[in-house]
Amino acid sequence: MTKASAESSVFFNEKGYEKFNHFIEQESFTKIFVLVDTNTHVHCLAPFLQQLETNIPLEILEIDAGEENKTLDTCSSLWDTLSHLGGDRKSLLVNLGGGVVTDLGGFVAAAFKRGIACVHFPTTLLAMVDAALGGKNGVNLGALKNQVGVIKKPEMVIADTSFLGTLPAAEMRSGLAEMLKHGLIADEDYWNRLNSLKELGITDLEDLIKESVVIKEKIVKEDPLEKGLRKSLNFGHTLGHAIESFFLVDPEKQKLLHGEAVAAGMVLAAFLSSKLEGFPIHKRDEIRNSIHSMYGRITISIEDQEKIIDLLKYDKKNEGGKINFVLLRKIGEPVIDREVPNSLILEAFRFYLALPENE
């Protein structure tokens, strides 16, 4: 384990590159591997390499972009390539990409040679505020999200916010969903400020991104292995993951971005919170209206709802066959490990779908 591991942290922009270059200067890495996908190869690799100050041999590894490639088959191919290119226990893997690249790359690094060092360079808003933080690494099993993985923090996380300029608006909204979640579980003032944004400008967002990072890092530090408090970060994800998985495998459905599915999951969870935890009705409606105005409404038929509920049994947060939800007693006060009957979930879907399209 390298010296930076004990104080793994998140650094931004120029300071981040300075920290990274100092880190690789201090460590005696034999080779640096940079993992990109087909998108970040085009948009992010050249700027990253221009900031790199090292004579250590470097190799580029590329995977196809997309959640459907976050699989053990992709990992196996990368492990073969690492071996073929002379990777050893003193190699460094740099994961330059969004949540798929950081999730998968962190898992590849954790397992190769029983663990090599890795550094995340998240290039999407979602990865900067969520996926690259906290040390969760893993892959999907078919449509089932993050079923195989480990918790192992990277040596450091470097967020270059200039990369956000390469993203379409839908990808920015996807990341914003995780920031909204941080506000709902931890800080009502932060939730309110996010809701006052009229457009997703990078300059406006930078301070809010840093606040989101602080919220998640604080929770992870208090509960690194997700025994209690860290479970609150799953708000909106129990049904959100099931919705995302369903739309990923159904050939007649258009795939959803992670944040789009989680946004729907948060509306559903807000309704369940009002029924089971006394969450204020006006706040429930505020959440629904705010999220609907940003993300629209996903069309989910009653038949789809039954299939989505069936997928809940595979959620990795379940214990002893019980499906566990994170709900809210009030904004900033989450309740973990709450069981919810299927009849109430169907009622939550009716609440979600009742909104007029343009409300």
C-alpha cells in the first residue's frame, strides 16, 4: 500500500495535478496505465497527458463507453491486457472517466496482483460528486447493478472541472441528481440552493460540487464499511437502481442515465417517507415538483412496475430477504433499513405518474 492511501482525499484542478505529479514522483511505480473509455479517449486524454510530469512508462487502456460494458468480461479483458503489457504490483492504474470507468477501474486495480494502486480522475459530474468517492468499486451482473465488487479507496481523486465542458446537458443533470440527494439527506439549505439554479453553468456549480464532495466524504469517513450512516447515501437508489436495470435490459425501452433513474427513485422515496415516517406533505410535493421540472417523468406502466418491484429482491442492500429502503423523517434526517410493502410501492408509482407533463 502506498503512502498516500492513509490520507486519500479529493483535489481540484491545478492543485489536483500538482498533488498527482508529486505523488507519482514520490512513489517508485514501474508503469502507469491510464484507463479511458471511447468518449474520454477523445475528449479528456490529451488534456490529462499535457498535465502529466513523469518519465515512467505509460500505456493507454480503452474500453467501450456505456453501463452495458461494466461487466466481469470487461474486467477479464483488462486483466489480460495488464498482464500482457507487463503490469506488476508496483504499477499504477489511473481511471480517467465517468462512473463506469471509476467503478470498474477501481475493481480491476483492487483485484489485479491482489491489489495495485489506483487514482481516479472523474470526468463527469456524477463521478465527481459520487461514483469516484468513497472507495466503492464493482461491476454489474447482467442488469443487476453493482452485484460484484469491493470497498477500497483510491490513493487520491483529482477532479478537473474543465472536463465538465465536454458533457451534454443530460449528463450534467444525471450528476445533479446525486447532489440533490446529498441535500435531502444532509443539508436543507444545500437542497434549496441547488433548486435555485436556473441553468447548469460550470462556474456556478464549482462551489456546490465541492460542498457535495464534503457531504459524502464526511459520511464515508464516519462509516466507511456501510454499517449504518453510509446507508443514507442510498436514498432514492433502491427503486432507482431497479428502474435503471429494467430499462437497461428491456429492448423496447430507451436506456436511462443513472441520475435520471435515481431522480425518479427519490420522488418515490419521498412519497414512502410521507406514508411511513411522517415526512411533511408539502415537502414531499416540493421534491416531486422540483425533480419533475428538471427531469420530466418516466413512463412506467403497471406491468413495468411489477417487473421493477420484482428486481428489488436483488438489491445488494437487502438483508435476510428483507428489502431495505432509506426514507426521510425530514430533510437532513434520513431513516435507514425501512421495510416497505409492495402495495405502498405501487401507490408511490401512482403518485409519481400523476403529475402533468408540464407542471
